[in-house]
Amino acid sequence: MVGFVRTGVGAGLVALLLAAPVLAGDRKKEDPGQEEIKQQIEALKQGQQEILKQLEEIKKLIPARPAAPAGPNVKDVVFSLGSNPIQGPATAGLTLVEFTDYQCPFCSRHVRETSPQIAKEFIDTGKLRYALLDFPLAMHAKAFDAAEAVRCAGDQGKFWEMHERLFGNQQALEPWSGHAEALGLKVPAFEECMKSDKHAEAIRADMKEAQKAGFSGTPSFLLAITDPKDPKKVKGLIPIVGAQPFTRFKAEIEKALAGN
């Protein structure tokens, strides 16, 4: 009996030993799949590394983005307001100068939406003066003539009325005499003024002031200190470029008022 057990155990061990190569072979039959997965993972890694290298090469080829240009430097620069009409009291220590173009849609939006708020809170309360200078852009064929029309209307006491009317009729600026008639102007005198180009030199003087400030588009604004000795001159503080919301003007004006 004992002999049988021993013999059985021995036979079992022999059988296991003989089966071991077969089992090992079975495991080896499963290895090719695992090897394939490993190879695929390795290939992915290599592919990612190659993509990263290519991205680095592309970055070298792309020029660095230039820094955003600084705003025009108007600090302490003296500007002339010429013979342009000014709203607000001469005693106001602060002046807001607008450079405008009558064919500029953003200028029209400023006139409709923002100017009334500025007038109500700062000009009508005596805290601010407001001056309008002409800056007709070359891309707008009728802008220069429109500036002349406003000034010719000003000769008859209707500067601001024509100013608002032309901005309200940007798609129908001509004929100029039609606007003059609608405002009750003496049309023959208005037409003679337009033909004479009597205000052309003053408009070009305004354009030079805009260029002095570094402006290239409209509307552009100059917040400045009023010269107490000559209200027709101002000293620049900061530029405000574009049709900004009233909150931007309010913040800058209040800051300037607090500092002066």
C-alpha cells in the first residue's frame, strides 16, 4: 500500500515534470499577443515624440508675435483748438477733445449713445469743456466736404445742429444744400461758403493736431488740461481711442478731475 502511494506520488511528479514544457509552451503561445501590444505602445510613444519634435520645429519657424503697440504719447503735449466752438465753461480745468469724421459709423454711434451722457454728467455741470476737431480720413470721400458743411452752418449759428444732422444722415450726406435748407439756413450764403473752401485751411490744421497726437483713426479723444491763460490751448493728459463706452470716459474724467 505504501509502495503504491510512493509509486503514485513519484508518477505524479514525473507527469508534472513532463508536462512543464507543455505548459510553458502554452504560456509562450499567449506571449505574442502581449508582445504585439507592447510594440504598439512603444510605437505610439515614438510617434508622440516625433510629433513633439515637429511642433518644436514649427515653433522656430513662426515669428514671435510683436508686442502690442503702446498708445499715443500725449502727456504734456500742447494742442491748439483753433477757432472750433467749445461747449462748457471756459473756467473748466479739464477739456475733452474729440477728433471726428462725418462718414465714420463709430463716430455716429458715439454721438448717439455716449456724447449725451458725457454732456449731462460733466459738461452741463461745469466740470468739463468739450471741443470738436475735424479729422476726415482719406478713405471717406465726403468727409472733408461734410466738415466744411458743418463749419459753413456755423457761420450762420448752426454748427452743432448741422453736426448732429449729418451724423443722423450718414447715408444721405449730399446734397449739402438740402441739409442747410432743413435747418433754416440762408442757402445761397451756405452754398457760396461751400464753393469758396474758406474753412479748408482750418480743417487741415485740425488734422495736423490729430497727427501730432499720434491718432490714425476716428473717433479719437484727447483728455487734456485747459490752459488757464489761453483757453484755445490744452496740455495733453491721456488719449482715448475708439468709440468707448461711457463708463470708460467717466472713469478717466473722474480720475483726471481728482488729480487736478
